[in-house]
Amino acid sequence: MTLYSFGLGIGTQNNNGEWLEVFYPKPLLNPGDTSLTAIKTTLEIQGKNQVMTLTAEQLDTLAAAFATAGEEEQASIARQFQKSSRPVVATVLVSDDAPASVPEGYLKLHLLSHRLVKPNATNLTGLFGVLHNVAWTSEGAIDIGELPARQLQARLAGSPLSVDSVDKFPKMVDYVVPSGVRIADTARVRLGAYIGEGTTIMHEGFVNFNAGTEGTSMVEGRISQGVFVKSGSDLGGGSSTMGTLSGGGNIIITIGNRCLLGANSGLGIPLGDRCTVEAGLYITAGTKVSLLDDQNQLVGQTKARELAGKDDLLFRRNSATGAVECLTNKSAVELNEALHVSN
């Protein structure tokens, strides 16, 4: 038997014993033979995706099995979890099926933020229906229905509860801090974002789950769900990318290497490498585009979807006529390397 993924996690349950969130310190993708042996000899795997709440005794057995297999990092996690009063879960994904529980959903979000899988490479179908809407507070995740009582308790104790957000997704850095990144406002990057090495996300930049950057990029705009930005690209302030959750249909937007989205621009088609969208211009699949040659002469018209994925294009709006124009742009965007030094 092979496994798609395994995670040993610790999390929060509501008063009804329902999982609200799970933290997996070191999730595994396609566990190797040694890890697989330790998991199979300790846990009763039934050939399907499973979520198992573990006792201290089970954790002790699992830690010993991992240690025997030479997987000391996993063994150390199991030993540390033994000392906690919080509920501990082992999530075993035999296949990449749609998540059917909160622990399964959180494991897949961790795989993304740990850079083990890239956006659109794991099955997240129905995730919104699986996750609970949670109050993310100074005391951790709290069930919405239990929040008023917790707020009162905190006030009576002289330590008011701070509610940072009410959402189905927490901020990424409370669970995973990828190496080599800068994030000015951590609340604007959700768990499940894939943030590549060297990426800088400024205060107004936003990255949704199942979206992100491949490598060195500057993000001052919005990277919507499903959108993936390749290395060396710059999303200017207020720029927007069209995701697949609402209004974007099934078109998956990718932005190629060394592209530029100007300030307040928008994108609804995939871009190839070294493309530029002028500031303030929103390109959708149905946008009518006038095609210009290297002498700025009109050679035809098309819809933007016909230009999807092509390299070296400049999209601009004619300030006199208002027409959207496209011409070859063979000068790539050069990023300031000093902006992407993380230490």
C-alpha cells in the first residue's frame, strides 16, 4: 500500500467534539517506505482516507515505531504531543480524494503552504462546505456559537478577548512560515497559500488559498484562488487576478515569468512570459483587442482569450480612442533584487 499523505496534528474542537482547526508541524507527502512501515504497524489503516484521534498510549507506540524506522523528526513530534492536553489527530490520506473532514482539509492546506504541492495540484473540491466558520481570537480558534460565553469569561477575568477575524481560513503564518519570504501584513495571506522563495508581499498584497507564487516576485495586488504566478513577476498596487471561486469560471489563471501587472490593472486570462498589462486596464477573456505590429499599425482584432499564454505581449489602452491594444513587448520586467532579500 502507498499513501498520498500523512499528518500528525494537534488542534481545537468545539464543545460538541467537532474539529475547528488542526496544526500539522511536519506533514508528509507520499511517505517513504520507512515512514510507511511505522504508520502501518501502529495505526489500523483500512484502505481509505481516515482521521483518528490518538491517545497518549497510541502516541507512545507511534513515537517508538518512528524512532525504530529512523524517522526521528516524526518521533519527536509524537513525543511532544504526548505532553499536551489538546486533542491529537493522525490523518491518513490513501488517495487524493476531496476532503471529507476538517482534519483532511487542513492537511491539504498545509501541503500547499509547506510547498509540498503547488496550487491546483491537489483535490480541494467541496472544501468550503467542510470547514467551519470560526472566530480567530487571541485565545485561538473558537466556535461562533461559543464565542459570547468566552468573551464574557475573558471580561470577568480582566483579560478581554480580541477577535482578529471571523472566517473559514486562518492566516498562513499562524501555521506555516515558509523560508525566504517577506510578508508585510500577515493577515492578508491565508493558510493554503503557496509562497515561493524570494517573494515579497507588501501591505496591500493578498494571497488566497490554493494560489501563490513560484519564486521571486513582488506582490502588491491580489492573487485569487487558483492563480499561480511564476518567477520574477510584479503585481502592482491594487491589481487583481480573476480566480475560479466566483465570476472566473473554470479558466485557471497563470502569470508567466517576469511579467508586470500595472497598478489597478486586472487579469482574466493566462499570461505567457514577459508580458505587461498597463496600469488601470482590466483584461477579461472576452475583451476585444486591436492587434498592432512593430510599427504600431493595426493588423486585426481578436478577443483576449485568443492571446492567452502567449509570450512578450504588451496590453494597453489607447488614450485617444479607448481601444484596448496589444503589441509585442520584448523587454522583460527587471525586479530590484534588494527588495527580495529575506534576512
